[in-house]
Amino acid sequence: MTAPNIPKYHIIVNESHDGGYSGQCLEVAGAISDGETIDELLKNIMEAIDLVQESIVERAKANQERIIDLPIEVH
């Protein structure tokens, strides 16, 4: 059985001097978040990725731009 095509994101993770972590997604400009733990950071960064992508789609629709889905092949 093959795995479904699930996008993979790369997150730069930095430990904060005050405790906790911050992260930035390399593939989605503007998707930046933080959390007290790595698990919380990852949950928050996924939400940030979703919000940025929703914003881009809404802006494209408002400008009557074409949106094309590009399947990602996982190796």
C-alpha cells in the first residue's frame, strides 16, 4: 500500500531565551508561530500555515486569479 500524497513542511525551530520555542515554515512565507513546547509550536505552526494559505486563496479569488491544484508526489 502506498502512502497518500501528504505535503511535507520544513520548520526552522529556535529556542527562546525566555523559554519556549519559535518556528518559521520554509515553504510558506509568513507562516511563523511559537509555543511553550515543541508539540505546541508544531500545532501552532500548522494553524499559521493554514491561515496563510487561506488568505492567499481568498486574495486570489478576489482578484479573479486562476488557482490550480498541484499534486505533490512523496518519494
